[in-house]
Amino acid sequence: MDNIKKRLAAAVLFWALTAATMVMIFMFSSDTGEESAQLSGGLLARIIIYIGSAFSENTLRKLAHFTEFMSLGFFTAGGMYFSFNTRRPYAPLIPCVLYAVSDEIHQYYIPDRACRVLDVFIDSCGSLAGILIFLLILTLIKRTRAKNNKQDNG
């Protein structure tokens, strides 16, 4: 498979994962406050079994926000890189932040949910973390390949 086909396949994969993550976030945000509390309460009960009561339900909810958007940032960064060959962190961050804002606006219209600026901040930080992780992995792969090529040619 030549390089163009590999990049196209990677772009399609990363954009599909981006879309799937957006759908997942939308579905979680569509839960009423009661449904969301049940889900996080049940998850917290399982976590307590394994690691003890290190987290409150509120902390768990904020970690969930961060993690969902970290995934979104990672996949969006991959989609941007393989589609447009950009390694600039702000390129994938802008759509992720806009999605975080739209997610909070969406929650405003769901019973017993709220639109919180703090959650947009947490989501944005999660997105940035995912983007930076993607770029770090990309850098490590490029350095390893360069080192291997240098050893093969040297």
C-alpha cells in the first residue's frame, strides 16, 4: 500500500473515531440529570470496590468530561494530521472547544442538567491533553523511524 493510500486510510479511521466519540458525548449529554447521576453513581460504586473511596461523584463526573474530550482531541488531531498534514495544536483544538460549548448548550435543554463554563474549560483541557498526547506519539514515531533509517544507512 503506497503512502497516499495509508494516509487516506488513517484519515478515514481517525475521522470515524472522531464522529463516534462525538456521538457518544452527545448521547451521554442527552441523559437527564437523574439518569446521569445513576450512571456515575453506579460507576463510582464499582470504582470504590477496586480502589477505595478516593473520588467523589462530582470528581468522577469531571474526570469523565475530561476523558471524553481527551479522546475527542486525540482523534481530531489524528484526523487533522492525516488529512491536512498539520501538527499545529490549535487546529484540532478549535473544533473541540466549539463542540464543548455546543455540548453544554445542549445540556441546558435537558431536564436537571446545566450549562457550565467550568465544564467547557475541563472539556477543553481534556481536548488539549488528547491533542498533545497524539503529537507526542507522532514525534516519538518519527524520531524512532529517523533513528532506524540512520542505523540502516550508516
